[in-house]
Amino acid sequence: MTATVLVINSGSSSIKYQLVDPEGGQALASGLVERIGEAEGHIEHKAGGQVTERYERVSDHGEGLRQVLALFEEVGPDLAEAGIVAVGHRVVMGGSAYDGPVRIDDDVLGVIEELSPLAPLHNPANLTGIQVGRMLLPDVPHVAVFDTAFFRNLPDDAATYALDREVAEKFSVRRYGAHGTSHQYVSAKAAEMLGRDDLKQIVLHLGNGASASAVVGGRAVDTSMGLTPLEGLVMGTRTGDIDAAVVFHLARNGGMSVDEIDNLFNKRSGLKGLTGENDLREVHRLIDAGDENARVGLGVYTHRLRKYIGSYAAVMGGLDVLSFTAGVGENDDVVRAGAVKGLEFLGVEIDLEKNQVRSKEPRVISPDGARVTVMVIPTNEELAIARQAMSLL
Ligand code: ADP
């Protein structure tokens, strides 16, 4: 019988899930519960080519997960028959505590809770998902897979901010990174496809949130997200890198509170702030209609990508593979072309025809014989979480 893992990604008002066969890589079912706690919630369950949708109030995460388990019973697949052996939970912040997956017990729950000040929007929601998950599925082990784990052992040079040591230590200020599960999965996939384990790689995970990493021989040596997922690349609604003095300026001269600036930087900036749209498909539409702000916005976005590619090539002393992944990275050939423009001196080139192919398969888009292999590798965080959970059993 196949062994399967139920992967749960619990957000502040949503639960996303997938029942995964870690060996074969297929998802037997997937779905989400959203708008938890609002007047009308939405549940969508996909299994066996069938989509079941419900619109009704979902009072809390416990109720949401109960509904999901009921759907598994009603429409299938039956979890027991599908051979469920574990539940894998995505947890955003593992701080300095975890560099790999961990089987959840009360001590682990305590640590995830203690780390909440470093990820106040995410860890409490992840914790709720774990608590209701353990209550409703008590007979299988629950495993936490941390977004930060792949970056736990970054070299000190990359992980340390040039900040007063005492303050940094007292408040745990260092680079933790994020999207680690995706960076690890994509870099491992590239190594597997090229049959080499000594590669110098850059992974660009470009979704609504976006991050870059530098990976040498399977080990992360730098990443663009920092204490929180705000730092680094330009994102859908986040600034990415910005002079910290902008905060002082807006507080002192703009009369803005810390919470207002937090909201501005995280929710009203990035592509959204620059162009009015956070979705790149909309940004392209605006550019086609002659919108100047959208043109500049895309320019800021790709300029930042080139800057990171150059700096990570320098950090690693070379570059063998550059991979694009996530919603933008997998689908947007214009962004990919913009990201590598002018980088021929580094050996980075893409083949225009290959770049325009639309596919869900991992693929090479650099010309034959290019010094750097440029790839598009669809990420699969759920599969990676399922495999990591399995690895502990
Ligand atoms: P999340 O960070 O929410 O997981 P995803 O990885 O799903 O994000 O990426 C979502 C983003 O991907 C969208 O906001 C949009 O900008 C981009 N995107 C999705 N499809 C396309 C497409 N066909 N062309 C360009 N961009 C796309």
C-alpha cells in the first residue's frame, strides 16, 4: 500500500492542505479553507478530478479542519485507505532552534510559540493548525517543517547584521531567511537533473513573496530574506531592501506610527506600491497600455534581481546554475529575460525561444553550451514537506 502524508499550511485565516504520496510525488487530494472567522467562509476540496466547493461560515481553524476531514470521508480519498502515515506542518519560523524537520511534541510546540515574536503573523497561525491537527488526527505522528531550516547554518558572515552585538543577541536579530523548503527543493532538483553535487547555484523564488538564495554543493551560503520576509527582492506588496532610515524619516517627519510603517512596507509597497497592482500579469497589461509607472515598476523589480545575481555570483566566486521558480519565476518570460539582461559577462544567457515555452516541467532555458545553466524548475513545497516528514519516520 502507498504511504501518504497530509501536508497542512495553516495561515491566519486559511488552511491549505494536500494529501501527498512522497515516493511517487503525486497529490491525491488538495484544497483550502479560506476566510476563517468571517461571515462566509469558502472551502474547496479537489480529489479524483472532482472539485467540491462550499460557501459557509467557518468559525475557527478547528471547525475548518473538521470540515476538511469530513470531506475526505464524504468525497474521498479515505485517509486510512490512502495509507496516511504522518501529518507535515509548514512552520514559518524555526529561529536558531531547527535546521531540519522535527517530530512535534509539547516541547516543540513551546519553542514554536516562543519564536512567535519573530514571525507574529505566521507562527501563531501555524501553531493553531498543529494543535487542531493533533487533536483531530491523534493516531499519526505530526512533523514540523520550517521555512527557515535550510538557512539555519548560513555562514556567520552572511547571517550576521552589522548591529551592536549585545542588542542583536538580546533580541535574536539575525538573518533567518524564508522559503527555505522551496530553495532546498529547487536546488536539489537542479543538482539531480544535472547529475552533479558540487554546483554553485542561485535560486530565484519569485511568487507574491520573493527571495533569492546562493547554494554551494547543496548548502545555503546566503539568502535575501532576513530577520523577516520583508528584506531583499521587490515583492508583490513588500519593499524588499530599503534604507532603514526611511523608517526614522516617516516617523519623525511623516508622523507615522511603527504599525503604520509596518503596514506600508509589507502591504502597500513593492509592485503594488509602484504600479497599483501586485500581480505581474496586471503590471504587463498596464505597460502594454502605456502606463509609465508600471514600466518603471517592472524596471525596479528586474534591476533588483540582476543586483542579487551579481552579488551572489561574487559571494560564491562563480556560478553554475541559475533557477527560476514560483508563480512569477515559472510563468513570466519577460521577468526572466529582464533578470539576466546584460549578464553575458557572467556566462548567464537565455535562449529566447526556450524561454517562451510554457510548461509545468523543469527545463533548461539557456542556449546549448552556455557557461551557466539557466533553468525553470516548478517548486513543490508540499511534496518537499511530505518527503521531509517521511524522512523522520
Ligand atoms: P505565493 O507567494 O502567494 O505562493 P505564487 O508562487 O503562487 O505566490 O505566485 C503568485 C504570483 O505569480 C502572482 O501574484 C503573479 O504575479 C504571478 N503569476 C502567476 N501566473 C503568472 C503568469 N502566467 N504570468 C506572470 N505572472 C504570473
